[in-house]
Amino acid sequence: MLAAVGRNPKIKLSCLQTLSSTTNLYFPPLSFHSFSSFSNSNKYLRRICLVSPSLTSNKFDVPGYTCSSRRRSGRFFCSATSSELELVDEKETNTKKVREFRKRLSISVIKGGSEQGMDRLGQNIVVKGWVRTLRVQSSITFFEVNDGSCLSNMQCVINSDAEGYDQLESGFITTGASVSVEGVIVASQGSKQKIELKVAKVNTIGKSDPSYPIQKKRVSKEFLRTKAHLRPRTNTFGAVARVRNALAHGTHKFFQENGFVWVSTPIITASDCEGAGEQFCVTTLIGDGIKSSANSIPKTGDSSIDWSKDFFGKPAFLTVSGQLNAETYASALTDVYTFGPTFRAENSNTSRHLAEFWMIEPELAFADLDDDMACATAYLQYVVRYVLENCKEDMDFFNSWIEKGIIDRLNNVAEKDFVQLTYTDAVELLLKAKKKFEFPVKWGCDLQSEHERYITEDAFSGTPVIIRDYPKDIKAFYMRQNDDGKTVAAMDLLVPRVGELMGGSQREERLDLLELRMDELKETLNKDSYSWYLDLRRFGTVPHAGFGLGFERLVQFATGIENIRDAIPFPRTPGSAEF
């Protein structure tokens, strides 16, 4: 029955309840058969379904209404004329509006700015976070709380008359516990901070077990990798996380401000962008991967794997790069970029390699190698300046505790003109170097990290260097061949401490030369898998270029962190997939 439940004194819910007792109607928890809204958002109509297991007639009367119904599985659906309908005011219902979202008052906001919190003296505030240190004295107790918004802690001073003091006195609040602290900001009596919180009330949100492994004493980064779920609570990894966030934000700002479109490229692919074969296979043929045996994998007549029975009907892999897919969108939107996870099954247990890492890959249409180098230079200088301007406290920490002089090094990158030289000139420079390298140098070899760091750190005194025009035999199939027939229009950007930070190239836009190069690599490259890629050269090809940047190496470069496993929240390396 479509009932007018509301301000009409004749028909209220109580009337319907009375009606149920007189007509033997049963009212379950009310469900809506339909809903109609009006221009007045506070009012609406209800259609109420009445269920009467004992009612057998197809018609019945309600005082003041003429109702008809039809039966469906014991339910009667009644209607009334529009003149009999009445609007229901929202105030008479139990509905509530969602409250307005408000940004939490964080420690970074409280202590930020030139006044470092002195402009908030006398303010009553609430701080929520985790206890970092605790010092109990005879008449007063000090404890520091950190909420992760900045490196600084909020020092809290509490007397025995404060509400919740017994939680401290009884040892209920310890290092690692989460707390809510309310009090007044006052000038600090100590020299380490300008303000502190005089506590009026403290409440434990989450107790910390005595086995909490991160105490005030310093612990090694190797140990903290075994506690990756807790290490962001340390000064070092909290700072790394904030700088990583700033680098990501600066990345999007740079490309968005320069007219690039962000494109989400697939993580699962059927092609190998690099052609190196170091990919993780994605398959459902082995079931849960634990209980399955080799005998359960479907085979063809020649005993090879029958990929037609797999989920995608063909071999599929985790991508090593989003570049090829990005090229398709650059061929329509001109300038695009990707920023997402990539994977490489390279069995390298070094401080520079991860199995899962993030890549930034811009792709520029109507561009050559010079445009590519200009974009790479502008991007790097932009994000370095962004971090220096927006992460001053964290960068001061890195400068003091991780790498002395890192701020000066980054300022050099942001301000200096980058050096450019060819691969051939770089090899000659290395051959003349008065230094013995672990890996011998000759034309045609792939430069190693020790070679790259010598060039940028020693030969050019810490200035970033771009090496261009590499031998085609050590570079990917898609790179544009130079006129000499021996080299390709490729470039690597080298920086101090890291070596190669970016690698890019002008892409081969000429269909005939690209097909010829793919035919040369037919032993390792299935040309049929790249038919769509070749179509980009068939239908409106243009010169285009791009580069790839390993995001974790950028984090290493900006923080001074030596091991790349400490530049990502949960590192994935050979033999390790914890957390």
C-alpha cells in the first residue's frame, strides 16, 4: 500500500499498526517497493509492501483509501491515487547526513611554519599518534608522540593530576603504544623544541606489547628489513616514505603542468618490451601452485606446454615496462606518461636491483632524441627542487645521518647544466682514466655502474652526464638507428652515487627498418606478438621519443639511502617475498 506516513494526522504509522490488528495484516520490517524524489530534497514518497499470509481476497478497504491489489507469493501490492499521496519530511525519519570531512590537525601543521608552533601558544589541541619515548620522573613525566606527518615528535608533559595519568603510572602506556593526548600548547623549557603540550587528558588507544622491537636504541637497516611492517615508525624510514611521496607528487605535477596525459598501462602482457626474457610468467595451469604437479600441466603432442588451455590462451607475463603501450597513446594524445609497478625476474642480489619496482615512463610524439634529453633534464631538476623545498626537515635529517653533503649535491643537480657526450667519447675517456676498473672497457661493451659513477663523480666533478648514441647491439629493438648503421639514438642519464638513473631513446618510426631489426632478432623476439606495435608505423607514424626512470633509484638518489631495498616499502628480491 502506498501510504502517506507523515504529517497527515489521519494516516500515520500508528494507524497502520492499528489497521494491522483490525484487518489481520502483518507488517514486517518495512521495505521500499519504489522511491520517488521531489525537487525538495528533504521530502520523498514511500511505497510500503504489506504482507498478509491470512488474507485471501484480492481487494480490501482501508478507511479513507480505495485500494486494489494483486497477489504474488503471499504479498499484496496496493496503490492509491496521486491526490491521496503525501510528502514525508526528512526530519521525521531516522536519516542523518554524513558530516563534513575535516583535515586532522597533525604535528606537522602544529609545528610547521616559520614560528614552529609559537603562534599557537595557549591553544587547546588533541594529538593522536604513537609513543616514541617515555621518561618518568618523581613529579612529572615526559613522553613524545609521533603521528608520521613529520620527523618531529610532540613532547608531552603530564602531571599526576591529569586525567589518565594512572595509565602511565601503571606502565600501561609504553613505547609503541597509540594514544590520544589533549592539552594546551606552552613554550618548552628545553632547548630541543620551542613548544610542548601540557597534558590535561591522555587515553590509550592501542597498548604495545613489551616485545615491541623498535626501541630508542639504534638498530641496523638489515634488521629493520625483517620488520618491514614496523620500520616506517623509525626516523629513517618515516623520512624515506615522506620523500618518496613528495617525489611522486612532484612527478605528477611536472607532467601535468607540461600537458602530459597520465595513462595506466597493463601489468599483464604477452610481449617482452626489453627482449631480455627476464619476465615472470602469469599462468593458471599449475592451479594453486603448491599441490599441483608437473603431470597436471596440459601438454601438446610434442610434449610442450599447451598454452591454449591457459587463462589468456597464450603465454602471459608481468610487464617489465609500460613503454610500448604508452606509445599507442602518444600516437593519439601526443604527450603521455605512465607511473606504475613493473617486474623483472633477474636473479641479482645487489643493492641496485629489485624484482618489483616502479617506473616513470613519458612518451613524446613529434620529438627526437634532443627533445627527450631536454625533457629528462627538466624533469629531474624539477623534482629535486620540489623535494628540497617541501621536505626540508627530512632532508636535514638525511644530511646529518645518512649522507653528509646530500643537500649540496642535490642543489648542484638542480642548478648546473648537464654534460652531454657520445658513447664513443665516454669509452675513450674511460680508457684514458688513471683508474683500474673491475670490468674492462672496450667499444661495444655495456657500461657498468663503476664506469658510470667515475664519469659523473670524478671526470665531471658531480655534474649529471648524459651519454648518447649507444651501439645498437646492446640496446633494445625499438630504438631508432642512426645513419652510421652501428649506433642508435639512445641516451642514459648518469648521476653521482647512483650511476644510471634514466634510460631513453628516440623510437624507430620507420616501418621497414623496424621490421628489419625485428627479423634480425627473431631468435629471441616473436614478431607476431608485435603486430599492433607495427600498426603504429603503418597508420600515421611520427617521430617520437621517451625515457624510463626507476623510481626507487630516484628515491635512493634523493635520500642517500645506499640499498634500494630501503627505498620501497616492501622489497621483492630473489628468495624474499615477505609481508
